[in-house]
Amino acid sequence: MSDDVGPEAFFAKAASREPLLSAGLGFVPMHTRPTFRAWTGLLAELRECAFELSDPRVTALKAGWWAEELDGMARGAARHPLGRALLARDLPRVPEALAAAAEALPSVASDLDPTADRDAAIATLLPLAMPLVTIECALFGAVTDDGAQGRALAIHWLRHRLERGPESADRGRVPLSLFARHGLRREQLASPEAAALRGDWATQLEAEAKALVSSRRSAWPYPRLLSLSTDRRALSALAAGRESPPGNAQAILDVWRAWRLARNAALHPRFAAAPTT
């Protein structure tokens, strides 16, 4: 990894996929922005590494590298610019969560076994999702809840798998129960005949995302709220058989959504203390 590639470049890459991140940055307190950029950039790199590479051998290699990086961060050392940026923001407060994420990443990334239903599909991702949201809460001054934040991150990954993974070896991690309900084989997931199946899966994921919003009792980290909002809109479009609206067409609405979410996030100035001098 070249040292001249900074966290800002990785944030720009993440925001190109999730424009709401760019809209939200303006509502992040200035002293928290480096953390916000580095963390959302890191999550995007981990998502790509674990779920979006077409060659399983490359996935295994990159997941192993990132596992070593997370384990190094748990011990206070980092090679990647994102890891170094986060360590500068007191990330070593959560070494156990970093170590747990390092341990879970390779196995979650290599898991191609089909699951039975929605809850099982989410459960297979929680060994990685839960330590990551623990880190996220520590970074942004939020309280880790009873597992809803981890489920929200799992929904985020499953949404991206549905969008990008129908032809992959894991068949987008769509559960077997849906193939049985629609009378289709897993190999048919990307075919026109499976449009209703894909919409059905998006509807199930959207329902879970809505339930998570309804059950929220405390301020969540701002990145998690932004992600969940984006996921709900994308899943609604997928459920209806539409493509997600382009980012530039939604720019004004994104700013409004980001502002509303910032009001109730564990990143708003009333939650995030300014650094002492």
C-alpha cells in the first residue's frame, strides 16, 4: 500500500458507492471528520475484501492481509493509511473487538454455504459485524445495543450481495427457502425468471431494516444511521424491481436526509465532545 494514498482517497471511493456519506460529512463536527472518513473508508474496504471479489483465491489472500492488519491494530500497529489514521484517534481502546474482527474476517469471507432463511443469513455475518459495530460505537461515543447495530451492518452486506452477487459462488447469500418458494435453482438467481425471487429477498431485508429503525432506543453512530437509510432506499427499489436512484439525482434529498439523521446520531455536537487543548 502506497503511503501517498491517504484516508481521503479511500473515503472518496466509499462515497462514490454511498453518496449519503458525502452529504453527511458536512454535519460531522470538524474534529470528528478524520475519524468519520477513515472509519467509513475502512468499512468499505472490508466489505469489498470479504464480499465483492470474484476470485475466491484473491478473497482469501486479501482477507488474510486485512485480518493481519486488524490484529496489528489491536496491538497498536498499522500498515494501511486507514489503520494508521484510526490508531491516531485512540482506537486501541477496543483491542478485543479488533482481535475478534481479525479472527472472524477470513472465515466469514470464505463461507459459501447456503443458509436456510433470513435470520440464518444474518447470523452467519454477526461474528464479523458485532466486533466492528463495537469499534464503531467506541469511536463515535455511542452505546452498543442488544445486537441491532450488528444486524444493521449484516443487512448492509446482504443488500450489496443482492445487488452484485447473483452470479457469484455464494449466489448473493440468498437463503434456500426463497429458492424453494419460487421453485428455482440457485444457478438461476441472475436470470429474468428469478426477478420475483430477488424482489422477495429485498422485501424481507427491507422489513428487517424497518424493524431495526423502529426498535432503536438510543443514539446510534452516524455512519450506521447513514448506511441503514441508504440500504432501506436501495432495498425498496430492489423490491419493486427498480434500480437505485443515481446519486446526483438525489443530492438535495441526501443533504436533507443526512441532516435529519445527524440530529439523532452519536456524532452530533451534543454527543461528541470537542478535543481538549
